[in-house]
Amino acid sequence: MINLPRIIAISLGIFPIALLAQPTSPEEFIAAYRTAMQERSAEKLTPLTYSEGMSEADKQQAAQVQQMIFTDKEIDSITLAPLPADFQTVFIQRGKKIESTYTPIGLIQTKYKDAGNGMNSTSAPYAVIDGKYFLISSKSTDLGWSGPPDKTITFMVMGRGQNKVQIKAKWNASGVDQERIFKSPSSNFMGQFFEEVTVTSTEDDTDVTLTILEAGKKVFQSEPLKGKGTLEYKRES
């Protein structure tokens, strides 16, 4: 059934209250987000989220993720922060391309009081679109991949100086070749296999090894790299 009054309202530039109330400043955005988080209200979090291009399945997945970040812990602070240098907006996994609904410009970060051993902080990407602040979600595109299912692939650089080396990896996920420079010494995600992983040290006091796992099974273990130099893994044809 067509909601004629709503159509007329939009055509006249009279938008629903939820749209009129969309935050237009950092202070308004943080306040609205704080209210949604404190009340653990999906109904108040959803209008803050930019959902252009999302399918119903995408929205259901996003709703499940939202429920996971709700907690009864007391909020200590909510702030806006820059995006990490290696923040990724596109992923290939399980036969799908998963990408942000809009290019984010930063993170909204929530810290909790007396978190103990539990969750002590959460963060979510945000963007400013036409002067309005939005949380950014994810949309997916089916790639039509008919090969083997992706599995968890892992690299681990361990030892003295592991946080100072440069790590460049090439891998395949759902038939799509990808490459990236990683800031973290270890990472795991869904894919078919690593094609190459290169670890470069520019420090004299480095003493690290490189380990590659596929579905939890070790497929490569390097000799130690001591000092300056390079460790390299290349998948056998």
C-alpha cells in the first residue's frame, strides 16, 4: 500500500522527524550515539546508520553486529578519532565483496569504566554526508565464486622486533588476488591461500620468524631472521 502523505511530505521537502534530527555536528552525533548505546536501543542506533545499497540480508547481519556491541557497562567516554592508517573498507570473503556503504573519515570510540577482563572499548566508522553525521555499515555483492570455500589463513611474525618489521602479503580470496602492507605482526582472515608474504627488517637487533597457517595447519615455518634483511614465503605452484 502506498503511503501517499509520506510521498507528498517528501516531495514538498517536509522530511520525517528522524531525518530532520540527523546530527549535524560532532557534539550532536556523540550525544545521539551515547543515548543509543546507554539504552542499548537498536531503534535509536539504526537511524544513525547510512544504509544506502544494503540488501535485507546485509541489514540483518548489521543488526546482529549491533547487538554484539551493546553492554550494560558504564560508559566512560565517547570520542571521535582518525581512521587507523591500515583501515580497510573492502573485503573479499566467502564468495562476496564486502564494502563500506560510504567512505568513512574516522572512528567513533566508546570506552567503558571498570571493564575488568571484559570488553573495555568499542569503535565504529563514521562519515559526514551532506553535512550530516552517520555511522557507516557494510554492503555485499555476490561474486559468483564456485570454487572451494574460503578458509582461515594466518601469518605470524614472532620474536624481538616483530613490531618494527614491514610485512607485505599477497593472497587469494574467493578467486580474487589481493595484496596489502600490514601494520600488525600477525593477522588472520578468510581466503584461499597466501601467494607471497615478505617480511623486511631495517633494524640490527631484529630476531624474528615467519609462520604461515591455512585452516589452522602450519604450511610454512621460516628460519630466524637476525638483524637487517628479508624473510620470504612463496607458495609452491
